[in-house]
Amino acid sequence: MVRRDRGRCELITEHGPRFAEIDRAIPADPVSSPCTGDWVAVGSATLLETAPAPGAAAPDAVTRPAEPMVMEVLPRRSALVRSTASRRSTGQVLAANVDLVLVVAALTEPLRPARLERLIALAWESGASPLIVLTKADLAPAGHPTAGPDPFWHTALAALAPGVGVRTVSTQDGRGLDELCDELAGPSPGGRTAVLVGPSGVGKSTLANTLAGADRLAVGAVRGSDGKGRHTTVRRELIPLPSGGVLIDTPGVRGIGLWGSGDGVDTAFTEIVDLAATCRFTDCEHRTEPGCAVLAAVENGTLPERRLASYRKLQRESHWMQTREDARLAAGQRARWKRIHKEQRQLYADRERHGRHR
């Protein structure tokens, strides 16, 4: 699926691009409904409409040509899911079947560790691999770590996102674009599927246009007063790349909530999880327990206290969302059985009533 606009979507089929309606039988759950990147099963719907026949008093049924219809969403190998803006127990799929999550940050802005850690955890939770992309390298102010040989910036990112690669690019002078294209092309002939995530104004759409070699997406300037970007991208769209692979651009997000089991948080904070395995108590909460390896690392300076606080916050949020999702599923299951029991009682009452009238 290339993109979706409410109940209608654009697909790439063996016969080329096609527009299709989405079958109403598909669940309206934001997690289950089709989204950009999905593989879907397509059928056809023959529509009947009435039209007056010449010389006839009553209209005749006229058959219109069959239209493509999305009948089913095929199983996903990965899904980038966030909690909805309303903080309800349902999630929202931003992109499906992705291999890489490109976490985009602009070098013209100060580094925001909490936001970066949150996006990295979201990426790991999806089943894809995150890759940090630092944009606007040509606009980095004088003395910025990336402007000289000082590796501090990359060292800071290595501490915030262990095991995650970093690419520094500029769409103006072409810096780092070849290396990023190689990442997207990957080892397979078809290339990889990547999705861009990050706040407005960091250059996601400009980067997508540059990689695609055409102005496929609208771009806008950031505000001069505070340097914040405007919401130029309003929907998710899949873009094929000439160098191989496909790219999905997403609207900018300033706040994004976790949704999932919490495995992504553990992967994003792998050094804390490794330390926790050596604590004296298996159920250690890393607060006041004796023999806590995590607290010992904070005390000797090998683990920043801010990093532990961020881990605790994301773990609480993930657990809270999972609890709400479990409660929602349990409530749905109770409502289902309640409906079944009601139907059974009605069936037995009808049988008894019909038996008395025989």
C-alpha cells in the first residue's frame, strides 16, 4: 500500500498503480486496519445501481464495472506502532513491513536525549532496526561537534543509543547521502523499506525528495522565531528510490507515546538490562536494594543517572499502556461472552415458547 486517504487507498499491483476502496468488513481498529507499507489481498466489488430504462415506468438495475477492493491485510513482519494522541488503549500503526526506522534529528537543534531514546525504543519495539540520521550538517554552527574532528557528538549518541548506527547528511552539499543510499539499498536486489520519524522541521521531506531525485513531497521552512517546523507532511506515503529500496515519510510528531510489551525499551537500554542481570536479587527494582549493580554503576559514574531515570519513565509508560490494552481486550472478551449468553437465553426462550404452542 502506497498511501491511504480514509476509506480509499493507492496500491502497487502487478498491473501498475491502482486505487481501491477498503472493505467495511475489515476491523476499524487502528492497529488492524490497512496502512502504508502493508501487503493486502485485493478482490473486486460489482456495484448495482438503478437507472430508468427508455420507455419504462420503473428503473432497471444497471451493473457497473467491478472496482478493486481491499479484502484483507496480510500478516506483517514488522509494524511501527505508537499510542494514539488521545492516550486511549488502542495503538496507531505509522508504517508496516519496514526494515529500517530512520530516526531523524537536525544538527541545527540541541540534542534532546529523552526524545531520541523514546524514538529508539519505539523503533526496536516495531521489529525493525533503528538508524539515526543527522540532517542539515551544512548548517551546523561553528564549533559544533560535527563541524570538526571532535567526535563528542557521535560519542554522546553511542551512549544514548547503544548498537545503533549514525549517519550525518546534508541535502545541500550531498554529504553522507551515498552512505545512506547504500544502507537503504541493502544486500538484497529489492532493497530495504525504511520509514522516517522525527519532529517537524528536521528535514524529513527534504531528505526524502533528495533520495528520490524528485520533488515528491511538499517542504516548508522552519519558523525564524523559535526554529520549529510546520506540519507540511499530512499523510504517510511510500516512495520508491532509484538507488534501491523504498522510503516512507511520516508527519512530524512532537510527542509520541509507546505502545507495546516493553521489549523495545529493554533493547534501547541494553546496558541497564545487562547490569540488572548481575543484581543480588532477581526482582531488584534498582532503587534502595542492597547489591544492586545498576545503582552501583550510577554511583561510580559509569551509568548516567539521567539515563536510569529515562529508563524508568519509559518502562512505566509501556507497562501502563500494556495494562490498558489488556483491560480493553478483557472487556471485549467479556462483552463477547455476554452477547453469546444473551443469544443462547433468547434461543432457549423461543424454543420453549414454540413448544407450548404445539
